[in-house]
Amino acid sequence: MKIKGDDGPSADRNLQCAGVTFQYDRHPPVLDQFSHTFHPGITLLKGYSGCGKSTLLKLIAGFLPLKSGSIILPRGHDPTDSEFQRRSLGFVFQQLNLLPLATLERNLELACTLAGLTAAQTALRIETQLEALGLASLRKRTPQALSGGQQQRAAIARALVKIPDVFLLDEPTSGLDDLNCQVICRLLSEGLPPNCICIVATHDHRLQYLSREILDFNRFLPVERHLASLV
């Protein structure tokens, strides 16, 4: 199932990172002069914990400030552009961040409202995402009434309901059983918006077949001595 967006084709659909550097407080840089061009399709970021995968996602989303370098998003947006964040960015956090007192349906409605969608667009997109992820019968439940796998799928539905240009996922299948993983993989392989740039930070080898490319972030991080013998 391919989901069509509302806008016409854009002249530049790529995401450009050039000389991106970031460090937390006085620690060594997590990313040091990172440069890469992300094209439409799925890119997997793999590597040890602490190698910069999640940090890069947050920089692309504008949730962390760049120390140096530049990130240019599709359509020429800057990551900190609030219009881009509301309308064109989908982000699935490790912590999921679903609103605990709102129903699943309401969580999706609020994302649509922030994106400026009409009532008709909202209703259609919510129905499409809930059906695609097997959540239609659970729309009136709050997150705490959902299983872990259902919550993960709900977070993905909330991010995709905007039909984003950039879709970022941080360990989306961590701790999930094979069945839930298969549902998510099917959506990522068949249900992404056209020309969407999807970047997934993951340790999960079950996702490797989905990728257009795989970036190994281990090359950006010195391997700790007790791990070196295992490489």
C-alpha cells in the first residue's frame, strides 16, 4: 500500500549533512565532521550504543543544536524550522512519548491538527494508518491499555499520519516479538510516502533487508578494548 502525499514533486528530495559535529558538555564529540547525503528510501544506522545514531536523528529533527556543520533537509528546510517539524517530520522515539491520557485515535488527531490538516484529511489518514498497523479496533484505548508492541505501532502510526518528507525512527523494533516486527517491516517496505527519506537507528538484524543503504556508525567511534576482540 503506497500512501500519496498532498504536494507535487519537489526539485530536491535529498537530505544533506556536511561537516556535522556535536558533543555533550565536555565529553569528546559524538559526531565529528560527519558528512553524508541521504536519498529517498530507507537508510539503517547501525553501531554500538553511544556511537551517535540517536544523536544524529535528533540533530536532523532539530531537537539538538549543531555545534558546527550544516544539515539541509528536503525542500531546503532547516531542522529547527517549526513549520517543517509540525508538517513534514515524523519521529518515533525510543520512549514512544504517546500522550498517556489520550486515546490512540486522539493521539493521531492531535498530530494532524499540528500539521494543519483538514477534518477530512485527518479522518482518512487516521483510518489508513490504524488499518495498516492492525490498530483499528483499539482506537478508543489509551496507551496504558495497549501492549508494548501495540504502543510501538501506535507511535509509528502517529508519526506517519502526517505523510512526512523525513521519517526518523530510533530503535523501532527493540524488544518486539517477530510478529510485531513483521507488521512494522511490512509498513516500512510498502507504506512509506513517495520520496520519503526514512532513517532508522537500530541494532535489529531483522530490519536489514528493508534498507536502501546501511551506515555503520562503528567507524565513527573507537571500539572499547573489551569489545575489540569480538569485532
